[in-house]
Amino acid sequence: VYPVKVSGDMTIHGVTKPVSTDGQLEVKGNQVYSTSKFMIKPEDYGIEIPSVVRDNIAKEMEVTVNTTLEPLKR
């Protein structure tokens, strides 16, 4: 298991923002698994929460990314 820095662009509703976070890579056999988690704020992506439910919804939301990488087959 290897700790890594992950960065990229997150696009939601046509709004793109850069994201950087910590993650990890795990090597098992000929596959590599990656995981990372980060928080986003809906208003950063132009998402408006109706006032009726605003108090019932988190101000920040956790995004979890899990991937499985395999060797390129040529």
C-alpha cells in the first residue's frame, strides 16, 4: 500500500474546479487499486439547496473515489 497525492478536475453541473487530496494505491497481483476521499461544497458548483430543506442537508458532501487499474492490453 502506497500513500499518494491525487489531483484533478471535478465537474458538476458544468462547473469545473481543481481538487487535490491524499489517496492510496494498493498493488495486488497484476492489478492496482486506488482510493481517495475529499469534501465538496454544493454552492462551489452552482448547486442551490432550497431553503425548505437547507437545514436538513450537509453543508459539505464527501466524495469517495475507488478504482481498479489493470495492465493495458495491446
